[in-house]
Amino acid sequence: MVKPPDQKQTSLFSDDEGAYSGLVTGIVELLDTARKSAARSVNSIMTTTYWEIGRRIVQIEQSGQMKAEYGTAVVEKLSEDLTNRFGRGFRRSNLFQMRAFYLAYAQAIQPTASKELASIIQTMSGQFPLPWSHYVKLISIKDPQARAFYEAEALKHGWSGRQMARQIATQFYERTLIARNKAAMVESSAAIRPGDAVTPEEEIRDPFVLEFLDLKDEYSESDLEAALIHHIEHFLLELGGDFAFMGRQRRLRIGDQWFRVDLVFFHRRLRCLVIVDLKLGEFSYADAGQMHLYLNYAREHWMYPGENPPVGLVLCNKKDEAIAHYALEGLANKVMAAEYQMVLPNEKLLVDELERTRRMLEARIEGDSTS
């Protein structure tokens, strides 16, 4: 005989739905707050650490009598040594940013009597309230008054990195100076536009934070895109033994901007990197330009001696058409370009597979939504 269910258990979701809903809401808010707090804590320590690195670089430059070539040589050597020890995050441009950060905020931190490094960092970390990504933008502003203005407004209104970048790009400081109603102008800056808000997940996945912690940052922006990238990865690997998988959703930093390359392979026969970028939409000249930006970066930072120049593959997939386009213009000569075209998979083969995969995935998604 089957024992009847406990009446108290069955009534949990019928009579006390409000209580359970409140429990879920409270825990979600708790986790969101905790994640934001964790990201901000890491950001604070990271910013303080970079200030201290900048201070030490300036100190050793001063001991070298501040000769420009001496300082550059120090940064070059330091970049090489730190990269070998800690990996990404210590390119010469990054170290110059840390140096510039210290010079711009040399008086921001009061000296501490402690000689323990951990204690120094912990004591100083509360003195930089904005994330490192904000300070990267701030140190690009030469006018100290403009820099102070943007910093104060970011603190007052809680600007995200996107908001700060937009205000700087649109010369908000200069426009405020000539505005008749300055107070109204400043208050308008607090308005949040679509895309300005940053979720706890984005705060934790901030490329600067992930780089500082030496964590992987592989993720996709949508389920359909992720599924297409996953399938294209396996499709290329199944074409033969020439493709060797190198990475998915690989981030690269150019200046203070971050980009994400969908797939990176190494082609054994061509001895070159193959960079794949997937776009859900119509192919545009901007897509080709962005791919050439990736290829230039890969030539400078990812190529090893003896390898051939990298090749780019742009895959665009919209509802009624798919496009596959190889970026070969950067190759050294026509003979090499012809060899690439003979060895690499035919573009029509890629287009057919992309269309077939998209139809299959969309049918699966529609089936899941109606079930």
C-alpha cells in the first residue's frame, strides 16, 4: 500500500507560496550582493597593487637619473620577466599604465609603518574606490581638473565603465563648463542608458579581474552562438588532422579595449594560426576590419618564430543566408595566398555546414520552447 504524502510537505508550495517566493528573492539578492562585493574587493586590491608596481618602477627610474631610455629598458625587461612568471597582464603597455597611474595619483596613499607586504596592500586598498578599468580611462586624461571631475562624478553617480567611457568620449567635462545650467547638466549624467548596467556576473568576469587572478575567461554571449561555435570547432577538427585546437572565446586587449576571438586553431600543414570569428547577422566591412585587427595582434603577440602569418575566417550567419570569408590580404605574397586557398577548407563547404547547423539548432530550440 502506497503511503499518502505528508500534508505538511504538499502544502509548502500551495499555502505558503509567498513565503517561498520571498526566500528565493532574498537569497538571489544576497548572492548578487556578495558577488558584487567580491568583485569590488578584488578590484580594490588589484588597483592598489598596480599603484605600488608603478611606484616601484618610478623609484628605480629615479635611481637611474630619470633617463628616458633607462626607464624604457627597465619596463621592457620587467615585462619579459613578469610575463614569464605570471603570464598575461604584464605587457609593456600595461606596465606603462601602472607607472602613469602612480604619477597621476602619487599623493593618493598615505605611507604606512607596516613592513609586511600583505598588510600594506590591505591598508591601502580602501583608498581607491573605483575599479581599475575606470582608472585606466582616467589616466588617459591629461588635464588634472578634468580627471578629478570625471572621478568625482563616477563616485557620486556610480558610473559603470561604459558610462564613464561615453562621458569622456563626448567631452562631458568641457560641455559642463560652458553649460548655463551646470547643475542640471551634471544630474543628467546619472541617467542609465540601455547597456550601461553591469550585472554581478559581468563584474566577476571583468577581463581585468580575470587577468589579475590568472583565471580563464571562456564564455559565450548567447546559447545559439555558443552552440554554433561548439559545432564549428568540432566540424573543423573532423575535416582531417591538419587543424589543432588552440582555444575558444580567447580574449585579447588592444589599448584599453577588450575583444574576444571565438576560435583559434593551428594548421599543421600551413604552419599558421587560423582565427575564426562568428557573427550572428549580416557580413559588413566592420567585420573584415575587426578580423584584420585580430590578425595584426596575432602576428605581434601569438606567432612563434618560423611560423607563417595567421589567416582569419569570418563566419556570418543570418536567417536567410550564411557567409564564409577568408582574410588573406595580409600574406607576404600571392604564392602563399594561393597555397592557403588550396589547403584550407572550401568556403562553400563551410557555408553549407553553417546553414545546416543553424537550421538544426533553431529547430531544436523551438522544440524545447513548445514542449
